[in-house]
Amino acid sequence: MPNGSFNPNNITLKQVRAFVAVARSRSFAEAAAQIHLSQPALSIAIKTLEDTLGGKLLSRTTRTFALTPEGESFYPTAQRLLLEWDHALVDLGNRFALKTGRITLAAMPSFAANLMPQALFRFRQQHPNIRVALHDVIAEEVVRMVRTGRAEIGISFDPGQQEDLLFTPLFEDAFVVVLPVGHPLEPKAEVDIQALGEWDLITLQAPSQVRELIATTLQQNQLRFSPALEAHQLVTIGRMVAKGMGISLVPALCQQQMCELGAICRPLKNNVLRRQVGVLSRRRYPLSAASDALLDILVETFADLETQASD
Amino acid sequence: MPNGSFNPNNITLKQVRAFVAVARSRSFAEAAAQIHLSQPALSIAIKTLEDTLGGKLLSRTTRTFALTPEGESFYPTAQRLLLEWDHALVDLGNRFALKTGRITLAAMPSFAANLMPQALFRFRQQHPNIRVALHDVIAEEVVRMVRTGRAEIGISFDPGQQEDLLFTPLFEDAFVVVLPVGHPLEPKAEVDIQALGEWDLITLQAPSQVRELIATTLQQNQLRFSPALEAHQLVTIGRMVAKGMGISLVPALCQQQMCELGAICRPLKNNVLRRQVGVLSRRRYPLSAASDALLDILVETFADLETQASD
DNA sequence: CGATCTTACGGGATTCGTAAACATA
DNA sequence: TATGTTTACGAATCCCGTAAGATCG
């Protein structure tokens, strides 16, 4: 009588859904309507399921209906598992549809403070239910976080060719000179890097690529790199410059921030100090749908951005 | 690009099994072999699943393999739910195959003590992994337990036509007279019911169908039913008879038990006191596969059993 | 006799495997 | 270039819906 081969692999979710529908409504006809199936189709689905299992789940005649003890014990289990399936699958669908999800990203402070807000604003307008955790850390830490997977994507300067990292360039950021109001260099539209030697330089304290880049570039121009003052935060540097304690070099990204702190920015002649800014991600580790969408927005918003100094 | 209609109902267990296999083995080829599918078939299964969900679960090229974040988060869930399904389905299959299960049955004491053991022995020989709980209670309680579902099947006298109960007759049990050794009636091969009036009668104390049946039958034969002694247990009655304190009437089922207690049994002339013994179950409540099997064995073992008194 | 489930059967969609094309390290 | 995945396509299977049949109360 039984099909012979009992194999749980052959059992279909549809069959179990059919069983649960029948068990719930206690009627084939009603259940068939509920799951959008003709009565005979449902009948066969149940029969096939029973044959595969090797016994009856329901005892039905034209006028009476009952679950067998086996059906009775399977019913709540089936119901629970179907619910869990649906929950898992719907959740997955929602992630792909960007209706839920979570992004962890890292960005260097200059970007995080000055450009990220507008990108995140657009992103959250389009996908209000995706949570975003933004880590604003120095460029080196951005790289580290992406490399170790603590951040899915990161924004930093180009870390160069890396076996395990992928860099998507956004734009080139030129460094600008930060001056106090009334500084002798203020009248110039552009500042020659050679002119910097005369003034006290204020730089970032921590060892960083930015600091290295400045040091290297100055040395390439026969200037000594001997910072008069050092600080950790851009804000501090801006304030010190504004107070007339010296001049500084910062990414053009920070120019508005510097102005707000009371300093003045001037571009370097020939853009002699510049660095590629872009999005970092892990090679061979695909992005989540949400991060992918954010990446799109970042590219769309900032690709080929002009970062020239201006008042 | 996506299929358009996201519907968890369309997702197949087979597809999820395919995904889990690929995620586990990190290779389409190996996974295909594991689940007995050709590589292309598996490829399509994954693709269909991804299309239905609306996004990628795996990122694969010919040389690299990785789960997407969505796939990564779905993998353990899918694995767990598949395991739970298999467990539930295998358990169900085992019940139908009588490799596991549990029966609760009730039987009146005369049957439970005298005939049930051999039936259960056969049953457990055939199905050693099915647990059996036997309630030996008086016939009325058997009926009550079956009626309320506390026992799936019961063995008792025919309770008569009942709306909610089904009675499967096994055999007819004739009552026998129980005498002490050396009693004046001992020489007779059969005892006329009229002869009983001269002796003290020992009966069951509790109100029961058996007691009622005896009372009614005696009265129909113009005899008074006034038990000299009453007891609760058959054993007690047997002992009292053996001691010469009176005679008794018990189902022929108990005859061996009575003999062992030192009493003697004689049939009643014309089998004037008899009752149908059979299996009780609930109408409209199908039996479990296990109970069904036990019912088969009961019928096979005891149908049309001869219960005549003999030494 | 009426309501309800099951069987019969033809059409359509799905799924499979083989073979060829394709893509990446 | 070699390995592993995807596309192409014909064949087999499965699944569904309509219509007729069976069954129990």
C-alpha cells in the first residue's frame, strides 16, 4: 500500500502547507480555497504526503473529519516550522528588497564629518529601515576595520594595491593650506609649497598616512618637516591656526570646517599635495544588498567631486 | 532582473537543501554529487532560489567562492530548520513504520491478568520499540477511559450500542461457578443456576456491570441476589472461596487464576450467564498505527476464543 | 439524496541530464 | 590553459484543473 520509498527529501513544503490548511479548517474544500488550489489537487497533495510518510495523517469520510494521532502530533510541529520558514524567508526577502538590514561602515574623520552626512541623508531617505553604524576613525583604522570585516565598507585614501582589498575611487582630494585671518599668505589665490618653510607647521600628532604624505612631499621640495605643534583632532588644529599659532595642511574636505573655526584656506599651487579618496571593501567578500546600495549612492554623490579651495 | 514575484510559498525544500549543500562544501560540483544532482541542475536550483528571494546568496566565479552576507546569515537558519524538518518527518515515518511510538490501553482485570500478557508478548516481539502503558481497571472504567481519550483502546464487555464508542467483538466469555475443593457441587460437570440459591454467594463489592449482570440473571431465574460476602479484587474472592466461605461467579477468563488460588471452576448449564468481550475504541477518532497493529494482534489472538470451564 | 472527497485524464509547467559555451585565476 | 560554472535544449516527470465517480450520513 505505501509508496515504498520513505524519503523526507521528497516531501514538499507545499504538501505540508496543504496538510496544515486542512487540519486548521477541518475541510478539504475550505482549505483548497485558502491555499488557492483545486480540491482534487489538494486531495492528491495530501495523499502523496501520506504515501511518502507511510501512513494516514487525516481520517476523512464525506461527513466526518478527524486527524489521526500521528497527524495530531505532527500538526503543531508543522505549523511552527512553516511559520519559522516563512519568517526566515520573508526576512531574507526584506533584506534583498532593502526593507530591513544593517550596515557597518568606517570613514576617515575628514570624510565622516564633512561629506558623509549628505550621503547618509540620501540613503536613509531611500531606505529608512536600514540601520547604519558609522565608525569615524583615522584612515589606517578604516583599512584595518574593512580588512578584518569589522566594517563592510570604508572610506579612506587609496591604500594602494592590496591583495585582500578592493578600492573604488571616488575623487581626488587636494590638500589646502590653513591660515589665520590676516596672515601674510592670505592675499595669494594659491600658495606655493616653497612658501610654507617660513612658518610654524601644525600637524596631526599620530603617525598616519596623511602625516607621512605631508612629510614626504615637503622633503621632496627641499623643505624640512619639523612640526612646531601637533594635535590629535582636526578641530584642535583649526583652532590653533585661527589663534595664529601657525599654519597647517589639511584635506580640502575639511575646508568648510576650518572656515567655521575661523581659519582661512588656500589651495596649494599645482595641487602638489593630493590623494585619491574612495571606498574600500574586502576582495572576495561580496557586499550585502544594503551596502551595495550605499556604495551606489556614495559613487553617485561623490564621483569626480571637485575639492578646490574657495572661500 | 529579479523574478518579480517574491513568494515564500514557491520556495522548495530541495532548493534550500541545495543551498545548504553548496554552502557546506563550498563547491557546486561537490554539493551536486552529495545531493545526487547534476551540476547544472543544482546551478539552476540555486539560481531559481535566488531569483525568488530577490538577491544573491552566493558569490561564485570559477575560482573563488563566497557566501554573501545574506547567505551567511541564512545558512545556519536553513541548516537548523532542515534538521528540524528531517527530525520531525523521520519521527513521523518511524511511527507509521512502528519503529517508535506509545500506546495507552485499558483492560478489565480479568483480561489484563489472564489473556493480555500473551498478546502483549507477541506485540512486543514484533514491535519492540513501541512503549505500552496498560491500565487494568474495572470494565466501567475501561469504557470511561476510552470515551475520554485517556486510553486509545480498551478491552471490556460489550457496553451496548454507544454513540461515541466502537466495539469490536473478540469472543464470548461464559461465567463459571467457583467452588472450594470438596464442595457438594464439585462432582457435577455443569452446574444448574438454580442450584446456586442454596449457597452463600461472594461477589464484587463495587457496583459494576458484572455484578449487575449476575444480579439480573439470578432474579430472572427466581433467585434472590443477596451476596453473603463482597470483595474488591478477584484474588480476594478466589481465596475466600478456597477457604470454603462460599461460592462465586466469575468470567471464565479467571478460571486459571481461580484454580491457582485453590478453587475449582464449573461451567453453568446452558451457558446461561455470558457476555461478549471485545475491543473498545472511540468512534470518529482513528487509531494510531501502533494501536491499529495491537488491535490486529488482539483480534488474531483472541477472536472466537473458546472459554469453557475445564480443570 | 446531497454534500464531500477521490479517481481519471489531458494540457502545461517544471525539472532533469547531456553537451556545449563561458569565465576566471 | 585548466578548472569549475552557466546556458542550451530535448526528454521525462510532476502538478494542476476539469469532469466524472464513489461514499457516507
